Amino acid sequence: MSAQMRVHPFTSLGNFVGGKEIRGDRWIYALHPQALLDDAFASLTLKRRLESGRLSPVDVPEGTLVGRVALADGAVIEEATRAAAAAAQSWRAAPLSVRFDVCLRRLREAVDEHADELVGLLVSEGHPCELARWEVGGIRETLRPESVAFLRDQMYREFTIDGRRNIVRRQPDGVVCVAPPANAPLASALLGVLCVAGGNAVVVRAPRTAPYCVTYTLRHIIAPVLADVGAPPGVLNVVCAQPSPVLDAWIDSPLVDDIMFFGGVPQGLRVERRCVEAGKKPILELAGNDVVLVWKDADLDAAADALSESFHASGQLCMVPNQAVVHPHVADALIERIADRAQRLLPGYPHQEGVLLSPVLRPDAFHDVLNDALAKGAVVVTGGHAMGLDGARDDNGMFLQPTVVRVDGLARAHTVRAVREETFFPLLPVVVPEPDDDSALLDACLAFVNSNDYGLRNSLWTRDEGVTTRFLAHTSAGGLLKVNDSHIAFAAPLPTHGGTGLTGGVFGEANYPVLRTTHLQGVSIAGGHGTPLATRPSTVMAEEKENVRALPR
């Protein structure tokens, strides 16, 4: 067994609040994915018996359980918020040299040191190992020196003008609460935790459906780094709780400043509205419905590779391609390449190399959306059925065949649910516009991209610099645009998350948590109080340094 596949011994984890572990009398159990895939009904029955107290973990066969996490009650949730509020008061004054140069560097070193362990944890939560390595790579990319330097530059600028020191700086919002999703809880939680570099304190809700990996990583890998650089207890808190009660508590609490919410569009927009009404900043990471535009001169093999990323984790990732718009001159050739790649993807256990597909929890929704496309004139190129763990067609199987459908005409595409809405299964519609002269066709394709209600990522494949220029000039939707590149690849210092439209809500944009959880402040200092005008602090104002003399420089 390789290092990244090693199995953690069964561990009980409490909630982590104010630097202390708090246990309770109710537990949420995490089962190994192989047990779930071998017999889902028996495994879920076992989980219910454990969580109801009718069965003890000592009576469960070895290798069935990953671990368990204590379920937080209202008192623990409130204590976590209070701990964060207390910590934020001192941590906000820590110099940028500590929060960026030391803290983020040490976090990157910790991720590097524990990379294999993190991959193993993700695999134990059901993530295929190849995708687990991709997720860890994304975390490392957000902590690259180039990313850290870019963010640090946004935090403080000083100018000497007319005898004054004029400073533009970003100040922390205070207490940030993070609600990651069930499909990618660890990567999303770590993204949210980065806002500590802005001087904030954080409360993370470990999703009840997948709490172990988040709780273990934040408690045993991230928290020690924060403590070692001098962050006060309470800068990082982790609670496992039901989503609705904890969101209600956060929104009602006068101590909470920002809420970073990952999830579906309807619930996310309700959270946004409630946050604004309560005077809190909503930071939304909702659905994606990404478009890949492939022009007639594109490298079709490379474009097909990028579009096959649509099927990673069986489409249950927000940032994978959700649809392609392809120049009619190359549509047939590209569709053939995509179908070939789709047919070679097979299901399997997450620890097996080469596996990219995951079980799909909503197969009925897949068939509803597929049938809608067919009723509106789409044609199935490949796929369309459920399959078992062995890859054979099985109407009761937990996996879905990677499915490609062809949709002719931009107008028709607007009526197809698989094009209009985010789908969370392995279904890729390839839209082929009506032939036209290239200039008018490009205008129509760009208008189609911008008509998308979502705005996470959009991609272009072309060798024509003129086409690239028009794409960049006229594509307003999206937090990230890619040209001739993997759609899901990370590229420092560019953002990994965030977007416009239904992806990010009214305030949506590319999401750098350090920037989204801080606010701009101007400072002007005249020389009459004795401060030498030529003196420029290396990190923050002198009085801020004085407040944190005990912290390491």
C-alpha cells in the first residue's frame, strides 16, 4: 500500500473550540468508501445504528470505519463564535510579516509535509486518488509564493504626498464563518481558512455528511501551525453540526461579521438575503455551469482532453466543464474525440489508480435532465445509462456512464435544461451553432457565453490571437477565464474559486478569501505629531506593531 493510500486508525475527534477539544455524547461516523460501494444498504444501516447508539464501534469489523466526530450542540456553536470574536481582537493587529510571510509560508510547508496524508484522508472520504492529488495540488497553488506576494501587495500601500503619509490598507472584517459543501469539504474549508491571513478569526462547520477529513486536518495539521506562529486560541475553530441550526446561529449572532457559504443556488441566495438583512457580508460559492468555446483552428486533441474533465468525479465538481460550444466545421471531429475519451473512463474503488468516476447520488435527476434534452432534439452520442462497479450496464448501479449529447443550434440550446442549468452528473452537452460567417458566428457564441446565468469559469480553444482578443474583451461572465488550457487546472496567482451571476450572488467575483473578508481603509498622517514623514513601516503602522510585540517577526 502506497503512502497516499495508507489507512488512518479509527479515531474519535471532538469539536475544536478556543484551542480545546470538546466532546459530546452524540457522534457522526465516517465509513470507508469500499464498504459503501460493496454494500451501500448494509453500510448505511450500520451508520444509522452507530449514530443512534444502538451499536458500539468496538462491535464493527475492523476496516469498516474511518473515524467519528462529535456532534456540536447549540452551546458549543455559541462558544466557538465567542472564542473567534475574542481571538480576532488581538490577531487583527498582528503584522503582515507574521500573517503572510510567516503564517502562509508555514501553512504551505505543512501541506507539503502532509501531502500524502491529505490524499489518504480524501480517498478515505470517497475521492478518487487522482482527484485527491489534484485537490491537494490546488491547496498548494493557493499558497505558492507568487500567490502570497500578490495578496500581500493588496493589503498595504503607502504614498508621501504634500507632507503627509497617505496609506491605503485592508482591515479584517473580524469573525468569518465558513460552511463548506459535502462534495469537496476539505479543499473548501482550507480555502476559507486562508482568511486568517487577513487578520480574521474563523469558525468552520465540518459538514455532517463528511466531517472527519475537515476536522482532522484543521485540528491536527493547520491549528498547530497557527499556534506556532503566535495566533491566539480561537483564531481557528471547527464544529460539526447540522447545517440549518448553525447557519441560523451565525446569522443571528452579533459577533459574526462574514459568512462564506458553499452550496446550491436556491439555499445560497436565501443565505445571501438573510445575511444582508442581518448586516453581515455574504460570500457565496454556489453552482457552476461552465462553458468551453472551441473554435475551428483549435488543437482538437487538447480540447477534448480538457472537455473530458467534465466527467471527473462523475461531474460532481463545480469547476468542471458543463457544456461545449463548438465551431460547426470541427464539431464532428471533436465530438468523436470526446466520446472516445468518455468511453474509456471506468468506475472503481477510490484507492485504485486511474479511477475518475464517483457514485452518483441523484440518478433520477440525471435521467430527467437527459430525457428533457432528448425531447428537445438533442442526440445521445455515448452513454446514457447507469452501471455497476464493474463497468457493466446496471439500471440499479451506483455509477453513471459518462454521457455526451449533441445539441444543434444556439436557440435550441437555450431551451435545454442540461445547458441552462448546472448538472451534477456526468452529462456533457456539445452545442453546435448554425453555420455563419466567422465574425458573426463568434459574436453569437460570445453572446451565448455571456447569457449564462452562472459565472464560475469559461474557456476558449483557438490558435487565432484575434479570436482570443475578442473573447477576453467581450466575456464579462466568470471569475476565471482560461485559454488553451486545462479547464480545471490551478494557476497561481489566479483565483481557484469565485464567480459572477448565480455562482457568486449579487456581490460575486473571483474569490480571494483574504480580500473578500477584509475591507479597504484610508489613513492620512500629517507630520505634526512627531512621526518622521520619511519613515515607512515595513509591514503595518507602528502602533499595530506595538500591540503584537510578543508575536514572532
